[in-house]
Amino acid sequence: SRWLFSDDRESYRSYGNGAAMRVCGCADVVNLGAAKILSQRVTEITHNHPEAIKGAEAVVIAKKMAYEYSINENNYNYDNLNLDVNECK
């Protein structure tokens, strides 16, 4: 909140997970190439560390590809997410 209300809004080279959480919507509005560019623009506002930018881009790519694959292939059903950890061995 200090950053938001300060006069100095320069990025602070953060590479936390806030950027990755914030960019998920980028995958929903544009094609893959544009989503990558949009994720960088959204991320670098606050998290301009190169690893933050790459991580946010990876999140957008993964979401975009998973969504498009599930529509095109119809192989995965994500309805049953109540798995027991012991079943995943």
C-alpha cells in the first residue's frame, strides 16, 4: 500500500508471485503471442525482475495452452478434483 500511495511508483525489481497471480486474465482476452506481450506489460508495472517476467509469461502460456487443448482435444475432465493424496503415488 505504501508503494501504491507514494509519489515514486518505480518498479522495485521484485520477483515474487504477485505478478504470476495477476496475469492469468491475459490468457483469456487475446491470442498466445499477444498474451505473452500483455503479460510482460502487466508484470513490469511492479515486478520488473527478469525472473518475474518469465514466470508470469509461463503462467499465461500454460493457461492458454491448457484451455485450448481442453477445447480442441476434449480429453481432460477437471470436474473431479477431490483426489486423495495417497492415490497420486
